[in-house]
Amino acid sequence: MIEIAPVVVNPLRVRPVVGYQSGVIDRRQSFLERVVALPRLGVGVSTEYGAQLAGGLDVMDLAESAPDHVQFLEVGVEIAKGLDADALAWIDAGRPTTYHFLDVNLDEPDDLGPDWLREVAEVCRQLKPAWLCGDAGMWHFGPRDRNHMLLLPPILTRESATDMAVGIRRLRDATGYEVLPENPPGQVFIGDMTLLEFFAEVCERADTGMLLDCAHLAIYQHLHGRSPLEGLDRFPLERVVELHVAGGTHREHDGFAWIDDDHTTAVSAETWAIFDFAVKHATNLKAVVFECERNQAAATEAGFARLAETLAVDGHMHS
Amino acid sequence: MSHHQLQRVIVRMLHDQAFARAMIAGRSDTVAQAALSDAERGWLQAADPRAFAVDTYRTSRLLKALIDEFPCSVARVASLSGSSWRQGLHDFFSSTGFHVGIQRRGRLVESFAAWLAERDDQVLSALVALELSVALLARQRSSAGPGTSVKLAAGVGVLALPGGLLSLVHAVRAQLGDDVIGALDGYRWPPHQVRMAEQERVLVVAGAVEPLGGPLFDLLSCCGAPGGATLQQLIEVGARHEATAEDVAEIVDELRQDGVLR
């Protein structure tokens, strides 16, 4: 049982530090020592290649009009596609980023080959991200291929957690950046561990931090008939560096109820409950992403306001 | 079974609902099930089969991506199959080739190409071979490291095709336009002849296929060998076509500037 320390100061209260040192890992330190040096990024949004052209959020515009909403950009990267004009404009403006991978199965050694790692390093040189992060699941079947993106949760077993941890260490060693696994969404979870047990094991074995996606966790808990917070009191929340919040849509297929992680702005009460709990107890929280890249700015206002409400513990918000 | 193998079984279940139902029902006539441990079988059988089917567009999406890479081959299949072409293509996901390919971590384009080419049709086989080559070249990434040899750039290839195939491909692509799937209903195969006994040489660059003269084909083929070619080897090839060493050096320079060689 892990004791959760009471929070005295909201860890997101400080404005993001721009110009931080990144790309260097001190291997002599444990993650809980290293995490102190990670920059506080504040609140941000995510983007993927071509998101704005597809009718999504104009992140530069939003950053200008509502700077508290977009203090950093989480850039979704598929190496085969590279960075789009929006991401490049953001980088050119010297704004902070994180690198969200969309094309690596961390638990497959063949997926972390030298060519891919070399290209990741090149993108890191451009992005200068605070860290690397991304769903720790199956992004593609077979060798990496641009047309085969799916995203499946990992098999929830110790063997799988061990392989995942090896991949995280390898990516961290190769890039010099912290690599934060994210709990993926899904409708089928197979194995003898719960999702939270699995990621606690991964974080421990890789000695790394975690990107906790509150919406994905809410989907998992709902699917298994659990309350939103079940198991979180035993999860090492001090390893949580980043949180994701997003809306989803309740759907039904042949009588089977499921939640589509479609990144609407309609965030569920369950997701908010997880978020509120995590903010209170994640003592090393550095960043929160509202995944609203497929929406227009006006539709995101309520979500950002709700984020701010929770983050403004004791009346201060990023002051 | 390793978790990787189990994950691949799940991928197959997501794409083939009949297979998913058979796995969950515990039917013993599936290849993969024989390798499942009791615990793994129990996990799968505890799953709700409907959960594997919530993404109702999964196979259509994947099939569209494959059709985009094999437009002429699929048009040929459609012209041979008539109105049943659409269901016929969806049968790929229940084929042995698909299941074995996934389980062996193979490339889907290769499984799909092999499955298309199972039909007894020489023109289709030639089209599949060409479109597979283009697809695989498009996946090449430039590799690191200096070298003194002359090599084809990533994504560039030289091929020998049956006579008339290239003009057939151009004709079919022109007919299909950008909306390949929309054009396939009632598609009429053009009256071009393919001469299997003849050869025409082509250059593939960035997905485009263009005719190539014999001397240049020989030169580029030499560069396409594993490890590339030395300038001396290329000069020897050039000499067979009455080109001087200076001519060859000039050609190599130009092809490097054009991104054909590196």
C-alpha cells in the first residue's frame, strides 16, 4: 500500500520555464530525483500532423488569444510524416513542447531499431521537447507502417510489463529524454493484472514517470464496472508527471456499451473525478493536456475553465 | 505463448469477426488456439465478442489503404469478379494469408499482394508484382552512414516489366482517377495487350513509374545491387554502351542531383 502525501502546493502553480535544459539524463539518479529537474509546463493542448487543416484547433491563434490555455504544445509525431507547418511555427516561436510518439510499440525490441531512433533524435533536435511520452500499447501490427495505425492496450501481464520497461529504458538511453508511458484506451483488455497494476509495474521496472490519461482510465474503469477511482489509491501517483483530459462519446454496438475516445469537449464526470483526484495527489505533476485538437476554440472554453478550477487550488492559477 | 503472439491473435480477432467468435467459443479448429495456454484461453473466452466489433469501419479503412497502393491490381480483380468485388476483397481478412501474416509479424502489403496473386491470371500477377515493388520502395527510409559506393536513393528502384504493362497501368490509373473505390463498380477493363514474353524497363521514383532506356537501366541496376557500385564498375557498364568514363561520371552527378542516386 502506498501512502499518498497530502498536497500543500499545487505543483502547476508556477509558470512554465522556457529555455530549460533537456536531452540529458543523469543515470545515477532515480526517477524521483530526476523529476525535480523536469520543467513545469502548465496547461497545453495536443496536435497531430495536419490537425488544423482537417478543421481542428488553431493552436497558435489560441495561444495568442488565451495564453493560459496553451502554455505548451504536445506534438503527436509519426516519424514517417514528420512535423507539420503548425508544429514548425510553434517551434520557431521558441515555445515549449512535448513529443508524443504515435508509432512505436515499446514492448517490441524490433520496433526500436537504429534508423527509427536516429530519426527520433533528429525530431528531438527540432522540437527540443521537455520529455517524450505516448500511449504504451500496440500502435501498429507487423513492421512499422504508415497505413496500419491502430492502438491497442498492452497485454496486462508481468512479462509484457517487463518488455515495456526495457523499451522505455532503451528509448530514454537513446534520446537522453525522459520517456513517460501513457495508459492507452481500448475496449478489450486481456491479462491477469489490472491496468493500474500493470503501469505501476512498468514505471517501477523502467524507473520512469507516467502520463496518466484520465479519459482512458475512465473508459477502462467503466468497461470493467469499476468506480472511476478504484485502484488509484494504490497507484504511485508521485510518478505522474502529466495528465490528459478529453471528452468521449457513449456508443453501443449490438447492445455492447462502450466509450469512444473521440476527443470531443464533452468530458465525462468520471474523467473529471479521476483528474481531480490525480491533481490532488500527483506531487510531481508538471503538465496537463486538454486533448481538444479536433474542436474549434469556442467549444473548448468550458473544458479549460473546469481544468483551471481544479488546478487553482487555494485560489491561485499559474500565478 | 508470448504476449506478442497473444496480441497478434487479438489483432486477428479485431479484423475477422468469425475468427473472434470461434476463439471466444473455444473452438479448436483455429491455428492460434493450439498455442494458447489455459490462462490465455481463459482470458480470451472471458471477453465479450461484441467488444471486438465496435469499430465497424476497421476493415474498410484498412482495405481502402491497401486499395490506394494496389489500384490497378484491385481494378483487375474487380473486372474479373463483377459485382461481388467488394465482398471478395473483404474476404482477405478471413484468408490464411492475412492470419499467418499477422501472426508472423509480416507486412500487410505483402500478405495482401500474395493473396491477390493467388488468382490464376498472368496480367494480375504482373500488376501485383509492380504495385508491391512500388509500395515497398515507398517504405524505404534513407539509411545513415557515409559510403564511397554509388547507390540508388531511398525509394528509387528499377524494374523489368512485361511488354505493354506500363501503358496499361497508365490507362487504368487514368480511368480510376482519385476515387478508386467509386470507380470500381461496373469497371470495364481497357483493351490494352500485355506481352508476357517481352520486357520493358522502368524507373520508380517517389511512386511514379517511368520508362527507362537500356543503358541507364544497366547502370542503375548496378547501383541497386547490395552495397551499391563503385565508379569503376559503372564505367565498365558504360563502356558496354560506348559511353566514356567522363560520360558516366557526368550521368552519375546528374542522377545524384535529381535524387535518383546517393
